[in-house]
Amino acid sequence: MFGKNKIPKAVETNKEKRLQHIAFIMDGNGRWAKKRGMPRTYGHSVGAKVFKKIIEYCGDSGIKAVTVYAFSTENWKRPKEEVDTILSLFVDYLSDAEESWKERNIQVHFLGDKSVFPPEIAERMVKLEQDSFDREKILNIAVNYGGRDDIVHAVNALIKEGKTEITEDDITSHLYTKDSPAPDLIVRTGAETRLSNFLLWDSAYSELYFTSTLWPDFDEKSVDECVFEFYKRKRRYGGV
Ligand code: FPP
């Protein structure tokens, strides 16, 4: 399935080592457009097409869960025109992708506080989650998401439940990502080597993969390369 990079059979069939959850920080849209003398918004519209292609490829490749960082709690600081473009690409994607998720047996989750969106968009997001909840694979789209905000949101939910002392499991089970296994691999495109407030709690033992490829140039072969690299890593989880 993964192109010419063959996954060693022993690893692929070992359930404990199998890549179940891959997450993407889709960085570099603006630089990609600038290099071509185009506005940053053009980079986002190409990035949105790549996003759709990569989700479909991961779904077809049998990966259980995919998470993408589409819009962070900090991205609101960008110029209004850019914010509006990203959000309108997101809304277009919502009306466009439903069939593709259904075909691939994908349930969708939106990570982050939906209340900032206009009610018709927030309601659409909830409906898409409800309509797909019993499907086998998972797509998490992080919009208005921040890793710190996710932890605070979980702790506040626990306080509301009346807890006065909490465990790690309590937090894990109250995060926006509670329905997914922890990410095995986090990929960041665009040459920056940081997490930028993405999946802070969940990434404790994730493998990290940074590439200088800008998101609009990322393709199926790039996914193969990440996955192949993942299977070369030795995961010890603090043991020996
Ligand atoms: C980072 O590139 C990208 C974003 C902040 C937005 C990602 C959005 C999309 C891929 C398209 C819309 C989303 C969906 C879900 C359809 P950057 O702008 O920070 O690039 P730069 O580092 O080169 O400036």
C-alpha cells in the first residue's frame, strides 16, 4: 500500500507497533504562494486541495486515525482577509467531503471550541459528527484548537463534574481527542521544528517528523516517506 517504501512485514503485523494515528501540522502555504508571486490566500486554497487528497490517501491506506491542524486558537491574529479565506475553504470542504468520508468509513470530529463559529456552521459541524459517529476510521479536524486550551477545557469539565483530585486518565478522557488513540506520528511540513500548541497532552510519546516540504507540495509519496521513517523508529516509552 505504501508505494515503493515497503513496510517490514514483522513490524506491520505487530499490533503494538502499528501506526494507528498520524497527525499533520500543515505549514508553508503562505511561503509556497509567495515563492510564486501569489497572495498567501492562494497558498491556502491549494493547501485545502492537498488536505483533501491526503485525508483520502490515509483513509485508503488503512490508517485508523488522522488529525490535521487546520486553524489554531492563535491564527485569529492573522489579517482578516486571510482568516476569512481559511474559514471559507473550511466551510467549502465541509459541504464537499461528506461523501468521501462515507465511502471510506470515516467518522469526523472537530477539535476545539465550536461556539466561536456562526451558529449555522457550528450546527453543521455537530451534525457531521453525529451522522458519522459509528464509522470505523477517525478524522479529527482541529479548528479553533489549541493544546493548552484543550487541557484547560478538560480540567474545567472535571471541576464541573465535582472532581477535587484528578488522574492522567481523567484528563485524557475529557480532551477533544478522547475518541482517538494517542498520535503515533506527528508530521510538520514547512521546515519549522516545533509543535506550536498542537496536541500537547497527546504527544507525550509521539514520534515527530519534520520536513522542509511546503504543505502545497506534500503528496502521497511524502506520506509514504513519513510512514516508512516511522517504522524505523524504536519506541521505548521511557523503558529500555
Ligand atoms: C499554515 O501555513 C497553514 C494554516 C494556518 C492553515 C491551514 C489551512 C489549510 C490547509 C486550508 C484550509 C483548511 C481546511 C480544513 C480545508 P502558513 O500560512 O503558516 O504558511 P507560512 O508558514 O508559509 O506562512
